[in-house]
Amino acid sequence: MKGYRFRLAATLALAGLAACGGGEQPQGRIEGERRPEAVVARAQAEQDAAQMEIGRKAGEAPSPPERQILFGDLHVHTTYSIDAFMLSLPALAGEGVHPPADACDFARYCSAIDFFALTDHAESITPAHWQASKDSIRQCNALAGDPANPDLVAFMGFEWTQVGRKREDHFGHKCVFFPGTGDAELPARAITAQPDAVDQNLFTGLERVRGLRWVDPLHWSSYDEFGWMVGELAKLPRCPKGVDTRELPLDCVENAATPDVLFEKLGQWGFPVQVIPHGTTWGFYTPLGTSMDKQLSRKYHDPSLQRIIEIASGHGNAEQYRNWRDVIVNADGSLTCPEPTEDYLPCCWRAGEIMRERCGDLPPEECEARVAEAREYYMSGSVLGHMVFPDTRAEDWLDCGQCRDCFKPTLALRPLESVQYTLALSNPEEKGPDGRPLRFRYGFVASSDNHKARPGTGYKQYARREMTEAGGARSEFIDRTVRSTQRSALGLDDVDPREPFNVVEGLQGIIGLDAERVTSFLYPGGLAAVHSTGRSRAAIWEAMQRREVYGTSGPRILLWFDLVNGPEGTYPMGSEVALARAPQFRVKAVGSFKQKPGCPEVSTRGLSSARLEKLCRGECYNPSDERHAIVAVEVIRIRPQQARGEAVGPLIEDPWRRFDCPPDPAGCVVSFEDEEFETSGRDTVYYVRALQEPTPAVNGANLRTTFDAEGNAIATKPCYGDYRTPFDDDCLAPVNERAWSSPIYVDRPGA
């Protein structure tokens, strides 16, 4: 009888929970006021002193700095982004929602950065969330003090999140943000990137996430709130096509399926705007064989809007080109699986080897046929290729698809989408604004791509689950239950493990992405640095327009890169210069401050203890008086194509020169000249990397691969986001944190 009463009570309780519908997630409240003026001034004085000291080391005449370096994050999500909301759920070891107010308090008192931009995914921004985000950004700025000298500048924007099913129609993700924050300075709505041919409801698959309430009933309301948001998004109507964006209703979803339509719509508003491509090499969603070539046209690239590219983020480093390929795209469009090399294992090849390991007593001819079939199915499945064997786990795939010698690489790096490859391209058939062949002439920034309203997370390497997007099943029970449900929903229960599965077009969505391995390639984020004439919004914006910017992998490295023999003297990073003689350059780099544990007094006074713990997790930007050493400066030289189709590999020299730096707390100064420029007959691109001494970093060793004596991968130890990696394990390994300057583009006169 007692057991019956318990079951009855439990049933009634669940029935009561089921009767409760979901609702809006909390709006949040900004708690912290402006940082004290003395604190901001002291930080600037320390930077000025470092700049004067490195200037003396370079032999420059002493003078007060004309510009200051400000650090920020131009790629920040809140849980208004549907993927961020999902990662916040308790079953996935999430910590709950993070609305826009959290971003302001975190930027001000946890990371202590100078500026940030809110860039939630446009697809999941309801009209109410767009308004709430604008209101929060305005409040954040209102608390910043004198607009000419604020402690923090908050920009408003969105992410145009385009993903193509095939390499031919993939253009990737772009952050879009604006200098102003008033209603007359911002679009009426964010602009989505859905394929025109698909049904409006992209969120049908996400409705299944609501079912987690049955395996985690103690957090029933969290899943109902998520389901409610999915339902609200599904109800929004699409805006009519062919109507000027300024004449559309406020409550419809405005769509731009391709970059040219996005640029057109932004042009109709007429506001100043920055469009920053990012995550270009991330194989998590980028189809196999995707190349940046198709975007180098005046249709898909507007140099006046796309002046900057994100070279690195919390999702990895998109800088480096490699000569290996994930697939070989033949002239007729068919695909061939490349064989492994000493530094790369293609996943299509590994799919065949997994099949070979499963052949057992199959006749040799049948085994080889299935091996070939597995490779074909992997290639046709693209980002879902691992579903060719739905029962596999991360370890089965070894380190296939990964760059083994890249710094903090993206998952499944796509080399033809790398920043280096991008800068090497040229389109003589179309002209750029300067009348020369059209090229990508980007400045570089880095940012976080944080999905927990935490701008500038890279100040310390800690709290992997809170400071990165690592997430996964909280327990083995949840993992087993969810996997079983997913397999049934996708009709995979009867798949023969010895028969490669043909990944059909209908098998798509978050459920199929390589979510297990990606958590070994998630990092605390990078930073955008600007050489600014002041702290104001206008000064920061102008620095970005000049491309006098650089990126770091998280630490606040100070970096200057100048052409010193230009036609009118010295030209900073981001410049374009026509030169008839050998270019001469100077680099100055100063290491970031070593960090003290905990939070400084300004943070403990600025936020309540509960708020500080919730957002900062016990650690803040807390600099000591000692700096990390700069150990080397590397120079990368790229000579862009002179004809379309020219092989790109020989055009990218990385590094072209390397200068080891003696240990000096004042930093490192390097001068160099390119004596080959005059006789090369080619325009040339130069940029530099400043490398810090090795320090521990989250996911510094990625999959932690073991190799045999011949250099073949034989095992991995993934850094899981779920229960399989201890929740207090940050998967630390030493790396050389770094800063990337924006390039200096040196052209031949009259070319």
C-alpha cells in the first residue's frame, strides 16, 4: 500500500508538472556600475609605460603614445541563441540561462575588457528578444560614464548563421554589428540565413529536447521553457520577399539566404556596419571540400563591409593552411578519398578502416567492397559522415580529420577555408575598390564565440565547462536514454554494425553533428585588440575601419607591426601601400601580465558575492606586476595568385622568417626587410605572430592522441563535455599563446 501511495503521488506530481506550460526565460538585471575611473586610468598608465619602454628598446624618440590598445570581444552569445539555451539545460550539465545582462557584468568585472558586441544567432531572436537585447545594451552603456571616456563600450548586433548542405552553397557564419544603439541606428530585426527552399520551421527537431524532462523531472520547468521558446520561434511568419527591409512588418522573420542578399538588406538600412566572417575552417558544420574561392566576387564579398575576419575564437584557430585535403574534388565534381599522410588521417579513410576492423569472417572481396562503400558514404554524408557507423564513439575515429601541428585548431579543419588560403586568392576577372584584381584584404581580430554571455573568457585557463561550450550528458543514465531515443527517432535501431549506413539527405540536424569530438577543440576565447585614439565608441569603430587591429588567443599581449619606409613614412598594421623598393618592417611585442589567483578588489566591490561567483566562477582578470616573456616573432609572407587556379601552397610561407627573442620583461623588438620584393614581380602580404612562453591551456592537447613508432595514431583520450571526463578536469596542456597582427598589404606601383 505504501508503495502504491508513493507511485500515485509521483504520478500526480508529474501530471502537475506536465500541466505547467513553458514561458519566457528571465530578462536579467545588470548589477555592476562603472568601474572606478582611477582603476581604468591606472591600467592605461601601465600600458603607456610598457609602450614607452619598448619604444626606447626600439630606438624611438621618447614621446607620449598617440594611441592606446583596447581589448574586447566582438562575438558573444546569450541564451537567447537557441543552441546556447540548449547547452544551458541541466541534463547537458548546463548551469542555467545567461541573458544579455550577464554579458555586461561579466565584461566589466570578470574579464575587465574595454568593449564587446552582442551577436546572438538571428534565427533564434524573437522580436521580444531583439528589443530586450537592445534595452540591455543601452543600459550597459548608460552605466559606463562619460561617452568620451567610458569604462566599457557595448555594441549591438547579430550573427548571420549560414550553413550549406553542400560545399557549393556554403558561405558560413558572419557577425554583423553597428556603431550606434538607438532605434534610428539599428535594424528593426535581425536577418537570418535560412535556405530559401526550406520550410520556415527549422526547429522541429529541437522540440524533442523537451522530452528530457522525463529523464530529469526535477528540472521539468527548464525543458518546458526551452520547448516554449522553440514553439515561439516556429510561430513567427517569414517576411515577404522583394520588399524593402524598411517597409517590412516588425514581427516577421527577415531572411537573406546568401551574402549578396544580406549586403543588399544592410544597404537598404543605410547604417554603418561591420560584417566579420568567422569560424571559416570549422568542420563541425562546414561541408567537406568547401573552398573560399566561390566567395571572391563582388557579388559575395563587399570590401566596404567585410574589412575584418575573425582569425581565432573559442572554437579554434582558423589561420593556418595545410596542403592535405579532407576529400579530393575531381574536375567532374565527384569525390575521391585521399590516402593518409604522415601528418593527416582523412576521416573517409578511417571510415573504411573501421569497416575493415568489423569484417570478421566476411569473404575478403565482400570486406573490401564494404570498406570502399564506407568511404563513399562518409564523403557523401559530409559533416554527418561519422553516422556511417551510428554506434561508433569518439575513440573509434582516432584523430581523423584533425590538424596535428596547428595551434588550438578547429575541429576537422577545412584548409581551403583558412585565413591564409583566403589571403592568397585573387580574382583578375573582377576589380577591387583600388582597381586591382579583387582580393580579400582583411584585418585580423579574435574573439570568444562564447555562448554563455561571457565576453573575453581567455584571461585565465580554468572552469572549462563554464568558460567554453563544452557540454554533454550529465550522467551515464541520461546519455544511454538519450542515445536510445535518438536512434529510434532516426530509424537506426536495426542498422547492421557490419554494414555501412547510407547517410541520407533526411538525416540532419544537431543530433547528427560530431558533438562528442568537438568538445576537445573548444577553448576559452580570444580577444580583439584595437589601436585606438581613445576609449570612445567612435574611436574604437574608426580603428576597426582602419584595420589597425589584431587578435590574441586570450592574453593581453601588446603588439605593434609597422612598415617603416613607406612613401609617407611609417604605416601601421592593416595598411595598403604601393612601394617600388624593398619594404622594411619593425615589430614590437610585450607579453601579457601574469595573473594572480582570485578577483581584485574592484571586482569584489563591483558585484555581489553571489553574482561574482555565478558569472566569474571565482576567478577574474587580476594582473600582477610581472609579464610573460615573448619567446619568438614569426613572419608570414603570402604572395597572392596572379591568375585564378594558380597553386596556392607555394604562395604561403609560414613562417617565412622566425626571430627568437632573448628573455626581457620589456618585450621583443624585431626589424626585417624583404629584399626579394623588388624582383618577385608580385604584390605581397605580410603579417606577424608574437609567441609567448609556454603556459597551460584548456584543450592544449586536443584529443590527446597516442602514436606508434611509425607515427600512426593508435588511440585517443578525448576531453569530453559529458560525465566521461571529470567535471573538474580542464584538460590542460602547454601551448604558446599568441597574438596575430593584421597584415600589411604591399603592392607594386601601377600594377
